[in-house]
Amino acid sequence: MKRNAALTVMAAGIGSRYGRGIKQLAKVGPSGEIIMDYSVHDALAAGFDKIVFIIRKDIEAEFRDVIGKRMEKIADVAYVFQELDDLPPGFSCPPERKKPWGTGQAILSAAKAIDGPFAVINADDYYGKSAFVTLYDYLQTMHAQETDKEQIATVSFRLGNTLSDHGGVTRGICLMDEDHHLTGVRETKNIIRTENGAAVKLPDGSIRELNPDLRVSMNMWGLDTGFFDILDEGFRAFLSESGKHGDEGEFLLPTCIDGLIRDGRAEVSVLRSEDSWFGVTYQEDRPLVVDAFRRLTEQGVYRKDLYSDLVK
């Protein structure tokens, strides 16, 4: 029996490296589409039937105008808000805190809008069609085997398919066992593209080569509603120790999942996509992304009227 599945889009972040403007709303498609348009299109085409946008109150009006009104015509759309003071009972936001509490809190804010398996993606990342098909298929069968561990999936990409031409990036390199279950994620900063593929640029200016075929997690996850209780537990623990994290500390989804793996509480399947990931990390990335979507449209991967193939 088909299970309803939601796509949850994290769009509350502030793109500090991108510069002025809300980078999640930058127009990159031939008809003015933004990256989220392609993610939503690919998710609906794969079988997802609901879109949940996690945004901030201060960008709600612009967000609804730029993308929300379009989405509401073709899909069941919900909006939830990640806010500083959206905390469990007994906790309050310190007056010096200026930024949200991280991706873990962002997903918690969506709990009231989700009642079944769901995917999580970043708003400003393009994942490709096959990633959504692969993840949707997993969500349909994620509880096929009886286990007392939380079932989770991450879609992995080839490292060489995720790099920027305009600066170093941080990537989570997947560590796996022989059954392709995640055993950990090694966060690696300042990875650059090189003639040989990829390398880490070290503080002293030297570089350490990396295999471009390494699998990396790009914050594309498959989860079910039982995960919300785990997140709530973890967020409470994080807030109880908030003095250790400083004013800028964040409760991060990958960190939470990594802790579950280490504690033997979760089994994380590493799914594979061979598509090229791309996003607008730096302003200089935007022309390349625009050109990529132009070529995908010319090749027939997408229609110029993007959603016309989904309209019944």
C-alpha cells in the first residue's frame, strides 16, 4: 500500500556567504524559477504528495509571493516557522541569542504538519531527479524489516559532483559498513576542486588530496514521525547544556543522527545518487547554476513551463 510522504524544505537559514538578498529566492531558471522549484517539481514527480516549508516569519510575505502561491496551485502546501523562542516548556531564549537553534530545531518545528514518512532537504541545493525517486522508494519500504532501531536514510553523492569552482566548501564524508549503513559522518572543511579531483586546503596553504569518488551527505534525509520524539529529547538535552555551546551553538540534525548511530539507536541506510549536486554557496556560483538549468531545459530534462507535466 502506498504511504503518503512529505517533502520538508529547510528555508529558514540566512545565506551569509552569499551576500545581499535571500539566496534561497535567487532566480536561476530560464523562466525565473528558483532552485526550490526544481526540488518541488522532482519530489512531486517522484510521488511525494505534500510540501512543508520551514521558513522565518520575517521572510514569509516574500516567500509566499515568490514561490508559495505557485506551489499551492499544484500541491498540498504547509508553512511552519523556525523561531528563536519556539522552545520546549521550561526553557526560554537568552536575550543575547540572535540566530535560530539549528537544523534540528527546524525539523522539530515541522512536527505538527507531518503525519507520515518525510524527506528533508536544503532550500538552496539542487539534488537531481534520481535522488528524489530513490528516497521516495526507500520511504515506502523503510519499515519492511522488524528492528528496534530508528530507520533513517541519507542520500549520498559523489564528492567530485558537489564542489564549487569559487571557494572551499564543507562536506560530510560518509563512513559506512559493508552493508552500506552509515557508521559516521566526517565533517571536512575547505574542500576545493583540483586538477586531480578534490583536496582539503589546510591552514598553512598546503593541500591534502581526497578521492573524488568518496560519498558525501548533502543534508538529504529520509525520516519517519517517530524521529520527532528523538529530536525533542535531544533538543531538551542540548538546551540543558546550552552554556557549553555559547551564544552561537546550534542543535544540528546530522550531529543528532551521528549520536544515535554511536549509541546504537538508529540504522542509517546510505542511498546513492550519481546526479550532480549544485547550489549557490557563493555569488559567483549563480551564473554556473543558471547555465546548468538552461542546459537541462534544452536537453529536455525539464520543460520550459516547468510544472506543465504535473498538471492533470
